[in-house]
Amino acid sequence: MSRHSKVITHRIIHLLVLLQVAGAFSYIALAQDSTLIQRRNRFAPEINAFLKQDSIQPPPKNAILFIGSSIFRQWKNLKEQMAPLPAFNRAFGGSRTLDILDAMNKIVFPYEPKIIVYYCGSNDVNGGENAVDIAGRFKQFSENVAKELPNTRVFYVSINRAPQKMAKWDVVDSTNALAKRYCLATKMRGYIDVNPVLFDKEGKPRLELYRDDKLHFKDPAYVEFTAVIKPVIEKAWYQK
């Protein structure tokens, strides 16, 4: 084979490799788009229910928005327990950090909240995500808020160390640590740790606070949450 032929062959092989790589990236992008569409379809009923509720009786502007996954969604008495603070709930069950990001244009920005209380990441942990990615998406959420609502404060509530995910407590702890570090270093951000009230004096989970799945909570747990979260939010609410 002549030198010229070798050069042409090499270029053809290189081009084929590039085409294969491009095809792989295209496949990944299509798969990601498909996954996003599936997730949007999954949560569409809950998001649409919020939007319908907003059209009938919109929450007040400059109030306190609680958003996240089922841990917050199942907080049945949130409004009463946060009173007289004007709090309202837009959490939706099963959501991951990516889903909260995707829903921001519909159920975050339009409310123009003065304070956002954020709980999400538990489902990410159960789904095998790593701490850097989970905390990174909270950071992205926070930066999106800073861009659209620069006067809004955001509080990250720690992912709970539920007995159900004991084997992944290391991921929970690492995610919370990264989020805490970010909050402490960032203006208008705060970190609230609810885990201390979920353990007894011997360091064992207070199983009486959990439902049978050892993941979600009974009503008394939300009384404990109120005692931890409300004073922090109340202080921020009255700050000028």
C-alpha cells in the first residue's frame, strides 16, 4: 500500500470513529430527552393540579414556598403548623432533584416567594445517584433562583437518614455536607438539619416516627420538623 493510500485509509478510519462517537452522543441525548419526557408525563397530573389550584386561588406573592419530594408532600398540616407565617406547599411525591429543576418555571418562579424551603434528594439516593450530582442539582436550583429571584432566600433541609436507606447513609451524609458547605458560603442561603430529632439519645432512629416503610413519616415527626424548621424560617421572615 502506497503512502498516499495509507493516509487516505487513516483519514477514513478517523472519520468513522468520529461518526461513531457522534452517534453515541446523539443516542445518549435522545435517551436523556426520552427520560425527561417520561418523567414530565409522570408528574404532569400533580403539576397540572397545582396550576389549576393557582388559577382558582393563587397563593400570595412574597410568601414561603415549601417544595420537594414526598417527605414535604405528606406534611398535611404544614400551613397550620407554620402559621401565622404565610407558608404553602408545592412538593410532589417521587420527585428527584432533576424534576424540581424542570418544574421551576411553573411552580417556583411565578410565586415570587420571599423564602423557599427545599427538601429533595432522598429519591436520588435510592436511585443510586452520587452525592456530588445530587448536591450539584440543588446548587443549580439555588443559582436559578438567584438569577430569577435575587431577593429570595433558600433553605436546604437535610435529607433524612431514614432506616430504609441505612446502607446509603454515607451518600446521604455526603450530600448534606456538600449542601451545607455551599449554603454557608453563599449569600441568601441557609441549611437546616432535621436529623438530630429523628434519633434517640443512643443514636438509634426513632422508629415510632416512621411509617411501615421506614422512609416516610407519621404526623408526630412533622411536629418535630416544625420545632426545628419554623424558628429558622421565622427569623428569616422578619429580617429586613
